[in-house]
Amino acid sequence: MKILQLNFERGWRGGERQTLLCMEQFRRAGHQVVLLARAGGELAARAKEAGFLVHERSNIGGVCRLLLSQGRRFDIVHAQTANMVTWLALFRVWLGRRVVFTRRTAFPVPPRRQRRTLWKWKHVDILVAISQAAAAEPRRLGLQVSLIPSAIEAKLLDLDHTRAFAEQFNLSGRRMLATAASLTIDKDPCTLVRAVHALRQLRDDFIFLHLGAGGDAEADARALVRELGLEQTYVFAGFQTGVEDLYRLMDVFVLSSREEALGSSVLDAFLYSVPVVATDAGGLKEILAGGRGQLCPVGDHQALADAMHRVLSDRGLRADMTEKARQYVLQEHDPQVMGERYLAEFERLVGEAKG
């Protein structure tokens, strides 16, 4: 099959990681895979480095022209982000190709956008959701959904990177708690700052590192850190390349999201045997069920603080959580399994088209 992947995001987050992982699995299975991505973006750079043909475009006009001129060469056109579905829906008749969309968010559709969103989704041959939480809205609107969870793949450890990071942030002799999330409202960093402040009242043997790019809640989070006097405890470490190397330094991974379709950073923590404390937002309650992590109500900073303290204090609890989590992620979020699930859907669509 000839498969066109579409992802026009600017940064490098969970959706972009999953896009590249899908591409690698499809190619490994013997299919021709091409990417349409934002010019100069991290995804485009990494895909080219991995040997993929990448069509880079700087604006939506360029995206549309490429779809109209080359889209019909492909058997499957796969939108990995919601903003690409609009254009595929508009050009669907011209393209005459099977369209797949992967929904990676769990946000409810606002009433004012419901009709337009439903129109777009109805122009998709297969709507994939990465979790039950991500599937809830399309199902509520009466659409069929294929559930294909995201995958995670272990990376080789770069010890030099790990050591340099530990030295940069003076981690020697201190427990390290961390999150990997952009500073956006949906990730709720202010609740996390308050939780760290509450934990600081219970113990002083740790540092908390916030790994991730800026966003619409950054100013408020930084102001709250200053207000609470946490400058030496809560450190904004910024976006980090090779973040997988840093999980080896963590004693606890924390996520305070208000909305989360799945939580690929939590899957990283599972894979690298880091105990997880998180809110019960969206797909997080699915992957952290069964004792695989500590779940707390959304927005409850004291519950997060208590859970972090409990995990840091109880070695047996940490061992039990990480063992359950590692077994789960290896069984349920394997890249090859994810690739096979997608390809089974693709092959069914191509077969129907030929039939």
C-alpha cells in the first residue's frame, strides 16, 4: 500500500511521536509511507533523518495544493491530527481515496461546533481513537470508532546525556520528581505547583523538574512559583530532547492534566519503571487502573501531594506499581501490535475499494 501521513503540528509532542512510530511500523511491514508535515518542524526533521520522503509545506495553502496534485497517488490518506481532517473532508470527492483519522484528544465538542465537527467526521472512512476517553465524543454523536491505543518504544540510554542533565540541575543527594508536559491550561501546571508546595510542607529531600515547552499557562505558573517561594524546589527545565534518558533519574513521575486522551508520557514512565501519580482525567484512569499508579481527582493539589509523599515513602508500593505498569505497557502498547491493528483496518478499506 501507498500511505500518506498528515501531521501539520509545529512542535514535538505525543501525537508527533506516535506519527513517526506509525510510519516506522508501516514501513517495516513493507508499505510505502510518505509524510506531509510543517516545513522546519521537528517531525519533518526526524522523519527525514529516519529516511522517509517528507513533503514540507509552510502553510495550509501548500497543504491543499499538494493534496490536490498528489493525493490520488495514495491508497490511504491518514490524518494524525484534527486540523487536517477539514481539508480531507473538503477534497474527499476529488481525492477518491480512503481517509483515516486518529483522534488523540478527549475534549468535548462545543455545541456551536458540533454540526461542523460531525460533518468532518462523517467524511472519514475510519475514525480511530487512542482510548475510550478519546472515543466518547464521536460515539456520543452516533459514529463508529476503532480503538487503537498509542504505543511506546524503548530507546537506548545515552548515559552522557543523563549525567550531564543530573549535573546541570544539581540532582546529587536529592529525590527527583518530574512532569513532562507543556505549560498549557489543559495540563493544569498551577495545580501541580500548589501540590509541590504542599509536599514541601511534608519533606524537603526533593526537587521537582517541569520538562516541557511553554504555553498559555506559563506566566501564571511561573508567577505562582515565585509567590510560594519555590524557586529552588520547582524548576522549569524547558523542552528537552532525548527525554527518555531522563526517566532513569526520576523517583516519581507526575501528571496534573485536566484533559488527557491517553498520556504517552505516562507510558514512558511505565516502560522505564518510574512510579506514576496523576489525575484521573480522561484516558489516565484507564491506563493507571489496577494499581498501576496513584490516581487523584482533577484539580486536587492536596491529593497529588499526599500521593507523591506516599509513593516516596513506601518502597514496597513503588515496586508493586512499577511491576504492574511495566507488564501492562509491554502487553498493551507494543508498537508492532499498534501497527498491525492499523494495517488491518487499512487493508480492509483498500479491499472494499477494489471490490
